[in-house]
Amino acid sequence: MTTLVNDGVTRFVEVGPDAALTPMGLDDPALSFIATTRRDRDEVTTLLTALGELHGRGGRVDWAAFFAGTGARRVDLPTYAFQHQEYWLTLPSATGEAAGLGQTGAGHPLLGAALELPASDGLVLTGRLTAAAQPWLAEHDLLGTITVPPAALVELALHAGARLDCAGLAEFTVLAPLPLPEQGALAVQVAVGGAEADGSRSVNVHARADEGPWTRYAHGTLTAEELADPAELTAWPPAGATAVDSATLTERLLTQGIGHGPAFQTVTAAWQRGEEFYAELALGEEYGASAYGLHPALLESALQPALLAQQGAGLAAQWHGVQLYAAGAGELRLRLAPAEGDGAHRLDLADATGRPVATVRQLTTRLLTPAELATPGAEGLFTLDWQPVTSTSAAEGTWVDLDTLDALLAAPELPARVLYQVPAAADEHLPAAVRATTSTVLALLQAWLAEERLSATTLVLATRQAVGRPGEPVALAQAPVWGLVRAAQAEYPDRFVLADLDGTEEALATLRRTEPADNELMVRQDQLFVPRLTPAEPSAGAWDAEATVLLTGAGAPAGAALARHLVLAQGVRQLLLTDGSAELVAELAELGAAVTITETDPADPRALAELLAAIPAAHPLGAVVHAAGTTDHGLLATLTPKQFDAVLHPKADAAWQLHQATRDLPLTAFVLVSSAAGLLHGAGAANFAAASTFLDALAAHRSALGLPGSSLALGTWEAAEPDQVQLTRTARVGLPALTVEQGLAAFDAVPAGPVVALRLDQSTLRSLGAELPALLRAVVRTPGHRSAARVEQDGAAELRRRLAGLATEAERGRVLLELVRTQVATVLGHPSLEAVEPGRAFQELGFDSYAAIELRRRLGAATGLALPATLVFDYPTSRAVAEYLTAAIDPAGADPSAPLLGEVDRLDAALAAFAPTGGAAAKITARLEALLRKWQDLQATDHDTDTEADLDAATDDELFSLLDGELGI
């Protein structure tokens, strides 16, 4: 029984690790209680968890419904806030003290109560699953969605059957993945039917989130019969099996959309023998395996090799002959072997001594589709939130200010960090100031990258108020520097850091004493902030049907899609287009819109003023949508100021002139359509990224002035990107393209200020681990597993070991040519390397700057080499690149003993699998002993030769010292 006392404050409490009470901070007056007993800590924890979840839904809590849900036998609530009197509340424990409700305890960590059904001789078990109460469940991830593992449903069915003396699961079908809500609870019901003539019973598992409808997720048949012969795994490791890298299991699963956390990474050692897979599994004590029949995390881990065969996210769907022999195991031995049926497997599980624990006679998996899960890839609106840094590390070494590059290079030693403060442009004409600033920074970056001595030095570029939190002033001339440098960071990881200062000496001093952990920082006096994308609240603006809407960029597919949308979805009837086609005008006219097309350049202030003056008074200008822009892509090292001007003019210059010309007009909307390239993955498009960042800053500038202003930074959008290769490329990095409809929906919902519209492939992004872009760390969950960089390092080491085992340079060249062609095919979206001719130029194959950057990154990761940015230009064919790699990779850098040790491993496996008869054992033993003596003689000869050479070169003092040592003097 738990005592609740009203102490007259509006805060609830939770039990700390030592059973002390700490504030929760819930502010509903009805929560003015403190739990005073320490004896029933589990009851208090259960109560507080439930209260917190209910309170988090918003509004006031329905206390009658809450207390009914807890199963409390008696509830007395105070009638007013400061009534100092004790009140009593009785709750069932986690294992189901439900006698007061006519139920019994379920006896299982995932179940709360059991209800026997006298009429049918059946049984119903109920439970309540939450990510908070069972945190290990939240580590089971399929295609970005947290799901209850199928092994957990099997465990619940087995537990229900054991209560009715039907301990075997003859067959069990998991119908669909069961999503686990991140907030709130999942109600689960396991219903066992009455006994049939043969003693078998049906079992069904239903679930629902909160108060939603019940859905059946699994069904099967329980039986009292023995379903399989138990297998003992006492001979361990299994004879003739070859050890495999168990750590690669996690990485291979990640590539298929299975991103499980540490609880499901229990394989500690693994072996392969033909089609059989063997493994050792161990679950940490903190997961409480002893309370389960077979802990679902262990059983699910045992299924992973079978799931890999799906070549995608798989679901363990069909189970036959499931038998549990021993409960509570925390360590297992696994044997997974083919079974009868297409793609079926048999599982044998034993404890650490080899005694049987469980058997699954036949398991069949099936491939999942994203449509079967709740959120296969979330798309939405995000805003850039500057979050304070709570802990920092002091900078090691001295920061050096960059005066001139020549002066820096003249120093005998180069520092770890160099600070360059981007100068403020003196020209009052903003477009000219933007060009002066971007040209200066571009020239510095190109000169910096050209100096190989600077490859280990980080350049920190500090702007002044180029970015800011809502309401802060923005230096528009410096804002494009952020897009430019972000593109440089994408092309050259770990070379550049961005920092924005507020102009105070304190901010500069704070930056100097900080070791940057992120590559983007904002410093305001003594406080550091880092940027993170967070969900934005959508807004639904109203468009005046009779007011004129000025739209730029309608001559491009994306602009034309916006024009149609304004007419069809927003009811706009007066459109003024700065470009477009006669076909588009006719189409919009048929839809009832009056459309005017001009050839006015909106970046020309005089021409723009004349255009606005000609708008009829009956339909005054009510909104501006700026979607114009052009691209002139190129690698950072080759970009020119002329290319910057070609992109800045129609996008940034025009936006500024539109702002200047309309700032005194009563507009209802001013929408700038920019690109997420200014924030993420701007490699190969530094000029376009800079222009997009300017538009985002201009929207923030207008909002700070109290003017309507929005910028929509779109991720890759199908309406604007017809290139299927580019669409595939962005999907490969975890940012699939927005459909035309999704882009238009984002346009409708864009609030004031700068926002970003993205689709996030959670599974792919999580697989990046530590290499996940920092901007996405607040919206992408990253479970504990080896990072992408660690996987790449392991892959490069394996390639070098393979090359070291080859006898000739020609053989190594063939391996590397295959590697290059495979990576080229991947970059270009070809299904195999056969589409890549070794001697065909990359330009003919369809390479652009994006493809060049990606190929360089992939080959660098595969080989462990630092490859030049101009790789595909200096070596323009697959064969030329392979020849370069052959010369660059030193196979001697790999372990020279690796090939020979591989032969020894194969001999070891053959000996373990051999069953000698007659005198065979003696012959083999004699041969091995002779081989060992020969090896030792060779080593002794080499040692003697080396020793003789050493003695010949030794001085008299060295010889006397050696004799003293030999004689023990």
C-alpha cells in the first residue's frame, strides 16, 4: 500500500536511485502529492510513469480513467489544494497484483495480469509495453520504425501455453510488424482458446496503441506434444567450422534497414561450416534474462543470420515446432541450418555448456516493405535551431590568426588551427558586397587546398552575425559564406570549421579557448551554440484570389508546378510571371487565371520598378514568390568568380531587388524558394549553396523587420530534378527526393522565416553513426553500433590484406580495376560493373561534379588513401584510376604473413574435420613434424645470417658488451 500526501505544492515527484524523492515538474494542481513510503518503490514508479504519460498528452488528466487503468482498489483525492491529510492508493505491482480486479498475476515482465475464462477453459494475458518501462524494446528498429520484435510475441505465446500445460508452439504466424510508440503505451493481449480434442489450443496476440482499435498481429497453435528432438552443442567450437567476423553482422543488417541497438547485438563469436552458421550469444545482466523463458533480445539476435538472406528488412513470419527446454538463459550457443521449405531455417539453442535451451524446427522469413511500417521515411518541415553547448573542451595548442597565406607557410611549424576573420565588405551596394566577400573566401579556400602542407591544419573561418537566432540582425553580405564553406566541408571533410561571432572581444576569446567539436559554431559572448534541425510548426497562409501574385522562375519545371498549384490549390486568379511558356499560359487560362508574362529581369531595379508600376490598381500586388535560379556546378577547386556571378544574379540579386522594391507594400506573402544545398550536401555546387543561404538570411531579415518573409529550402525535389541518377544519389545518402506533391504541400505550410523541407530515410541516416551530419542529430536516432568510418577502415584493411596475398602487380591491378568499375557503376546507378567499360572516359559515362566527388570519397574509403580532388580529371578512365591506385597502394603495408596464415587456418580446419583411420594419423603427424623442423631450420638460417652481418658491422665496444652479456659478467 502506497501513501500519497498532499503537501500543498503543485509538483509531483519520482523515486530516485536511493529511493529519495525528486521533483518532476508537472504543474497540474491535481498532482500535488508526494509518495512517502519506501517499501513499495515499484508501485510508486508504476504510478509516476503512468501519470507522466497521461500528463504529456496535453490538457488536464482524466483522473477517473487513470485510476481505473491502474487497477487501484481504493482512491481518495483531496478536495482542495492545501488539505494536509493522508490519502491511500493501492496499486498492482509490475507482475500483476490484480486480485482486487478478479485477476491473477501474469508472472512475466511484459505482462501485467491474467484472466481465466471458465466457460471456454481459456486464458487471457494482458500487458502494457512502453519505451520507458522496457527501454530495450526501443532498440529494435526496422526501416526507421521502432517495433516489438517478433521473438517477443513468440515468448508471450510460449508463456501463455506453459500456464495451460501446452509448452510447445506447433505453428505461429506473425502477420505484420508491431510498431511501438515512442510516447504513450501499447496494450497487448494474449488470448488462448479452450482445449481441442487433441489437446491443442489456439493462441492470438492483439495490440493497440492508447485507445485505438485492437489489431491481431500474430496467431498460432499451442500443443503439449514434443515438437522436435533437442540438439546438444557440446562439441564447441564446431569441428570444421571457419571463424567469421561477428561484428560485420550488425553492419550488414544496417544496409538492409535493420538498425538494432546494443540489446540486439549479442553475438560475440561466430563460425560458418557450409550452409550452417554457429554463434555464441551473451546478454548483459541489466536486461534480466532470468525472468524470461527465452529473452526476446537473445532469440531475435539468433535470427539475424536468417534475416540477412532477405537482402532487405526481413520479418520472422512463420514459426513451426518451437520448444523451450530451459528458461532464463543469458548466454547461448546457436546453430542455424537449412530446413525443409524454400528459404527455411532450423534453430538450435543451447546454454554455455551445450545443453539444450530451445529449438525452432522451421523458421521462414519474408521481406518487409516500407508501407507496412508506420513511418517508412518521414518528410516534413524543419527549422534551424541554435542549441547551447553544455560542455566544451579547452583548445590544445595555440590559435594562429591568418594574415597572409605566404606568412603562414613561412613558419617552420604549422599550427593545428588557423583563424581567419572574414572581412566586412565596404561596398554599400549589397550585390557587390556579396560578390566581394564570396570571391575573397573562394580564393582563400582554393589557395589553402592547393598547399599540401596544410592538409593537417584546420582553417576556422569566422563571420560576424552571418547567422542568428530569430529576431537577431543578420549581415546579409556575409551570410553566403556559410553556404560556400558548407559545400567546401562536404567536398573536404575535417578541413574547415565555420564560426559566427557577435563582434565582441569576449566572443572572440571564447572561440580561441575552445576545441571545436562541431564544424559549425555560433558564439555569443561567452556562450557557444551549435545548429540542429528541429521540426517546424506548419502555417496555412491565405492567398487573395484577386490580388496579383508575382512569380519568378515559371519557365523551369519547378516554377511551372508552383504556378499551377497557386491557381488550382490556392485559388489565385491574377498571375504575373517574369518568364514562362505560351503553353503554360494557355493551360492556366483554361483553369480560370489571368496570366501576364514579361521578360523583365527582376535583378534589374529599374526594370523591376517599371513592372510593378504597371500592375493595375484593381488587382494590386499581394504576394511575391521567387523561384528563379540557375545552376553552374563545379568542384570547389575549379570554380571561378564568373560562375558565382552566373548563379548569384538570378537568385540572390533578384531576391534582394524584390525585397527593396516591395518592402513598403502591404504584401501578405513573400516566399523565397531556396535549396537545402545551403545546409546539407552542397558538394559540387558551392555557388548554388551560397545563393540559397543568402535567400534564407533574407527571409530572416524580413521577419526581423516585421515584414512577411519565408524561405523554403527544399531538399531534392522531383519537380526540379529530372535526372534519375541524381535522385538515386541523394536517396543513397539518406535524403530521398520529395515528390512533386510533397514539395507543394511544404510550400502551402511554410511559416515565416527560413525553413527546410526534407525527407529523411532514418535507417540509412542512422547507419552513418558518427558520420551523420551534425545538423540532423536532433531528428535522427542513432543506436549504438560501429560507425560508417569504422566499417570503411575495416574494409580498407581487408583490401590491403587481399592485395598482399597476390603474387604480381598485374593481379593487384585486376582487383583494383574491378573495385573502380564497381564503384563507378554504383555512382552512376548501373546494376553491375559490366556497364562500365575500363577505357571509356568518365565524361562520356555521364560524370558531373557530384559524381566525381562521390567516386573520390568511395574509393578513398575503400582503399584508405587520401585521393586528390581532381582524381577523375587527372585520371579520366577507370583503367587510369586503377593504375594510379596500383602504384599508390603499397601491399607491403599489409601484414606479409596474412597469406601464409590463411593457409595455416585452412590446414587447421581440415585437421579438425579429419577422422583418421589405421596409420593415417601417424603419417600426418610425421609430415607435420618434418614441416615444422624445416620451418625452424629456415628461421635459424636467416637468424644466423642476420647475426653474422650484425657482428661484421659491430664496433669493439659493442662486441665486448655482447661477450659480457653472454658470459653473465
